[in-house]
Amino acid sequence: MKHDRIVVKVGSNVLTKPDGTIDARKIREIVDQIAGLRSEDVEVILVSSGAVASGKSIVGTDRKLDDVSARQLFSSVGQARLINMYYDLFARHGIICGQILTTKESLSARDHYLNQRNCMTAMLSHGVVPVVNENDAISVTELMFTDNDELSGLVAAMMDAGCLVILSNVDGIYAGDPKDSGSNIIREIRRDDDISKYILAEKSGFGRGGMLTKCRIAKKVADEGIEVIIANGNRPGILLSVLKDDRTECTKFLPSAKPASRIKKWIAHSEGFAKGCIRINHGAYEALTGERASSLLPVGVTGIEGTFEKGDIVRIALQDGRQIGVGKVTADSRRALESAGKKGGRPLIHYDYLYID
């Protein structure tokens, strides 16, 4: 097997029936495939959607609920039901699984991020399969991940996985409309390939994401040195097939030859935690994107937006507002504003804590 540790993300459209209720047969098939990988000494972390669908199918309510309250209610019940299904199905193979519920906010602090990493490392070292999901019962709209695609990318980077497999309800990315019989699957995508014209913006039927999100996350994760595969989770044996047989229909995002450091991986997935924004001029942009490693110096800063403290994550944008990256600042917003445009002084963002898209 090419990889000894992988992350598998299973979307709601794979785990649910056409009526939106949970599909126990699909869950069993996913578990059986993961057990097959485990028998070949591959460590697997499962990022699973389906909690809301699981709860919605057994909780009836005659009261009108807003979207957030409904998600909290259904997920609080569904999460328990879902992990019990996974636990029983893995147990049939003599495998123990454990639940990891997380939130975007809990991963914004480096120490919390490392605590979660240590937890999953301990689980894997003891043969336990981590089953990860966002804790929808306590998440609210502004603090939620875009979807579990975003979460799975963060987990893959956090755990130094060799591969992230995103199982969706399509075979991959098509060079045209997927409904057109003449459209072909794009088998491999490299960093500089422009596939934007092939990506539809529609979201999936029962999930929060769509192919646009999947591609954005996949490109970022591949840039960090991790292979990403988008494949159809409804096809029998697909997980084993895409990892073993290069002829299987799927889309592979080829990994960068230079893997990012662990701290840069955290920075890369920290955009959603950003507390403010630093605007830079064209000279600074050329320095940051040049062949030689460069930190962000005050002289290239043209403006500061928002309020942040030393050590916070901030966005980096050009003067026209286009975001180019994120980084961990060495000064609070007041000091950053005082030093903006001036020569000399320490970097506002050191290269080691800087990620450029």
C-alpha cells in the first residue's frame, strides 16, 4: 500500500437515502472497506457526516425551529446513534473506534490544536479508529466549518496523513457538465492547473458543501504535500479500489514535492480563525511570492484592518482587497499600524508562520 496513514471523509450524500434518512447499508460498506485497509496495516481516520440526517429520521417535532436549533436538536440525537452504529460495525471486525467531536473555535488556538492531535495520535497507536465530526450541537453558524471537507483537510494536515480520500456522490471532477455523457473525468490535477471553469457552485443535496469547496480544500491540502482523491462513495469497494488500482475512475490532486512543515499546515488551515487583515503593496507581494523565502516586513504594509493581539492569525490582502494568504502576527494591531510603511524593525509575520495561497 502506498500510504500508511490516510484520512477518509464520507459525505452526507453517500450516507443517506434519497429521502434524507441514514443508510445503514452504506455505513456497513464503508466500515468493511476500512477494516480491509486496517488488515494491510494502514491507519485510517474517518471524518463522517450524517449526524443530522441520523437524528432527523428518528426525532419528530411539531414545533417550528430555526435552522441552527434544528441542527442542534437533530445532531445531538443523531451523533449518539451514528457512533453506536460505527462502534457495533467495527466491533464485528475486532476493531475499536472512538469519537472525536470538534469545533472550529476549539482548533483556533495552537494548544487546543495540539491537544487534539495528541489525542488522535494516542488512539492510532493503540489501534483505535478515530471517527471525527463537527460538534453541531454546540456550533452556531458563524463558528461552523464550511462543511466536513474543510474539517477533513485540517485533520489530514494535522495528522501528517499521506492521503485524503473524499467520498462524494460523483466519480470526480468532470471536464464539462457531469450530466453530459460526453464529459470525461479529469484524472490528475497539478498545482498550477486551472479547473475553475469545470466547477459547479451548487451545494450537495443533504450536505453544506459542494464541489467548489472540495476543490479549494483539495488544492490546499495537495500543496502541503498530501495526495487528495475525490471519488464516488456509492460505488462498491471504491475506497480500496482508488488506493490500489490506478485505473479506477476518480480525480487525484497530485501532492507538492516539498511537504509543508507542521506549523505551516496549521497556518494554512487557519483562515477561518483570522482576527483581522494586513494590506500590503505590490513590492511586498513580489517578495512574499518570490523564489527566496521572505517574511512580511512593515515597510510593505499599507493598512491594518480589525483588532488583533500578538500571536493571532490574520489575513494578508493586496490593496484591491484580494486575499493572498494568512499568518501569525508578532505584534498587536496598534503596534502593527504604528510600524506600517516604515523601514527596519522586526517582521510583522515571520516566514515560518506565513502561508501564501
